[in-house]
Amino acid sequence: MLKWYEETVPDGDVVISSRVRLARNLENYKFSPLLEEQDAKKLVEEVKSITPILSEQDNRKYYACNIQSLSDIDKTAMVERHILSPLLAEKEQTTGLILSEDETVSIMINEEDHIRIQAIVGGMNLEKAYEIANRIDDIAYEKLKFAYDEKYGYMTSCPTNTGTGMRASCMVFLPALSAARMIQKLFEEVGRYDVTIRGIYGEGTRSLGNIYQISNQKTLGNSEQEIIENLKRIVYQVMQQERKRREYMLSLNSDEIEDQVYRAYGILKYAKQITSEDAMMYLSQLKFGADCGLIKFNREFNIHKMMMGVQPGSLQWTLGKSVGSAIRDKARAEYISKELPDLI
Amino acid sequence: MLCDRCHKRTAKVLYTEIINGIKNEQHLCEECAADYTSFQMDKPFFNTDITLNNLLSTLLGAYTPNTTKKSGEGRQDIVCSNCHTTYEEFLQRGRFGCAECYRSFHKELGKTLRGIQGAEVHTGKRPKGFLTSTDRMVQGLSEAERLALELQEAIEKEEFEEAARLRDLIRQLKREEANNA
């Protein structure tokens, strides 16, 4: 079964993935930040018990585990693939995870909320992500008693999630807007529409391949559909601006850009050692070139998958062991060289 | 240079703190920096929410209706009946302790939520089979009472044919009741 980052997707030149996350809590436990260890254990077991029901009703195979049973490399790799949140990977209390085989659905247990249902799909497809998360929510509700109030909606640990408990987001690739230093302006603009934009792993980092995350800010007062519609409008706006900017850049100095794209390919294909920052920068240039049709591969090739693959955790996971950064840089260069297809 | 806190390891971080306009600079090693501040050197994405947390508790405080000390003391009395979190603790931590906190804090909560969310009432999804208080009230009514409600609604919507049908149904029900009695 293909994973979400292995499929060809709608509007994939700008929108890498769409994600919906629903925060839910059980009535009969204190919220996670106040939970005692013995209750945490009970909670994780209770939630994990829905795994077979999910497999049966959702037509996907689901697996459950305790996060504590995973190695540090596994955890980091899962954070890089957006399966785990950084908070859950770090937490010392008993925490759990239910994951679908295709990595589309992950259910984090005892994160900031008791349950965080997350569905992630490739490209611009927020409706599909919501449809999946919503279905999982319905299935889970039959077994688990969620804290829900007529007035406040889903009651969450943090008041910024109260109501729908929903955070919808799109991961967007904005090389042209970044190059034009228009990101800061964009941050300010979208803020007026209850939407936030930030770097994928940290705050506004350019070095991480010009990838950003746009998500809804508010969770109360609007329905899930309204929130998604609003977010979609903004993402489409951003997408248009990015595409316009790309065209403009190409019309201005296509020779230079083409040269840069091919240089990036050359370095990625033939370097003997490379840091993750450099790899991300060149992969970003390569993706830009491929999206604009400046460079063509001799087979289907998903650059974003490689972007996740070059991260320290994923790389060590592939290697099967924890190694120092010097060895990692060599292994990364080898991995890229091997996986990168030839050009036409 | 050695760390200003532990005086053992090499300082790698310059930590500047400004509290009430007084600037204080410290040279810290990674360990002390991680301990003392929200800073972590090799895990850039593991600490993004910490700053958000700080910000949030400031926001929560700022949006609370009476932040002057006098009325603040009154608020301290609000305690969650289930987990014993006080309203003050909720404001400081930016986190509820349990679902019951929402009910215990309901008097203050509307304005706080309006401050951060711009709204205080949920209009989105309702879990399957969840009954609102109106649903429960309607369930407790007799058939005739329920029809009377529907009749009223039909009149408000100016659906007079439907209203006439409901009126006849109610009459018939009342007649039957009288006969049975």
C-alpha cells in the first residue's frame, strides 16, 4: 500500500500535504498534564483497545504500541514523518500510538490531550483529511466516552483547542516567495484571517527546504466545514501568489535558475558527504526545477519523500543504528546518490 | 569561558533576560541553558510550544475581565470540584485540569474564551447520539406537548397547511385522552 508521501497528488507543486488533527479527551480521567502515571497507563490501554475495531471498520490495518517501547531513532524518524508530535516523543509518562499501515492515520495517546486523531493526505485535499479523521472520531466515540459539552463543544486541555478541537493545516512549498523575501509579509497578511503560518519543524526557518505550514488559529465558534473552507481560501491565495512569483522569476532570469537547478542536481548526485541543511536546500531547488519543468527525471520520483529521508532520524532509521554526524553526512550522500533518478 | 551557573562546563549560550526593564545577561552551557530556559540546542523542533505556552498564559491573563489585584483575590476562590485546579492556576498554566473545570469556571470562562477564540459557543460537530438539554426536554414531553411545539414552529415559519394538520392531530389526541380518562 502506498504511503501518503508516495502518491502523485493534486496541486503538489505547492501543497505537499493536508492534515487534520482532532483533540479529544475522555470524561473519566483528569486531562493529560495532571494525569498520574497509573492513570496514564490505564488510559493508554483503554484507548489502545479500539485498535481491532478500527482495522475492522476503516478498511486499513492498524497497529498500536507504547511510545516508551520505541527507540530514540524510531521516535525521531516518526517525528520527521509527522506521525508523532515532538511533545509525545519527549514525554516521560506512559504514552501510546495507534498507526495505520499507510501512515495516513495516527492516533496519539496521552499527548497534551488524551487523544489526538490525525489524518494526513498528500497534496491539497483538506476535505479528504477531515473525512478520514471524522470517521475515526465516530468509530472511537462508540467505545470511548469523550468529554463533550453542549456549549463548549469538545473540551480540551488547552483553551486554544476548545470547541471543534480541530487543527487543519497544509504543508506548503514556497521557494519563490521565500526567495523574494515575501514570507514575512505573508505571515502578517494571513494573520488577519484567523490563520497562522510557520516553519515545519521550527519557527520560520528558511533552511528547511522552504516548507511552511498554514493552519487555522481558532477552533471555537465556527463549524469544522467553515474552518476548512476559510483555510482553503487562504491556501489557494498563497498558492496563486507562489505560482505567479515562480513565473515572474523564470521570465526574469530563467538561464540562471536553470543553471542553479542543474548544479543542485549535480551536487546531490555526486557529493560524497552532505549535511541535512545542505541536502534540504538543494532538494528544494531541485523540486522547484522539477515543478517548473526545467528538469525531468527518467522515472516517477517524489522529492518530498527524500526530504524526509535525509533528516537525521530517518537516515539513522534506514541505517538501523545511531551514528555520529560525520558518518551520517557520508551515509546521507550515498542514500541520495542511490535514490536520485537519472535525467532525461 | 565557563558557564555562569555550574562553573564547570564551557558556556555556549548567551542568555539575555529582561524583567521589568532590568537587563541580565548570563553565559550558560547547553545543559544549564536547557534547564534554566526553554532553549535546547540540538533539538530545534522539540521546544516550539514552550514559548507559545508563555505567551498563552500572558494572553489569558490579559483577557480576563478583572486583572486588578483586588478582584483577582475573589477569583482565587473558584476551584474545580473534581481536580481542585483553581482559576488562577488555570490562567497561569494555560491548561484546564479536567473536563469538570469548564463547568466549575463557567462564570469567568465565557469572556476568557471570547478573548482568545473570538467566540464562546461551539457550533460544530456533535457526537452521534449526544442529547442537548433541549433534546432531553423534548424527550420528556408528552406527544401532545411535542406536537404543540411543532405547531408553534410551523406558525412562525408561516407554514399554515402544516400548522392546520398539527392542530387537528393535537385535537384528536386530546379527545382520545379525555375518552380514556
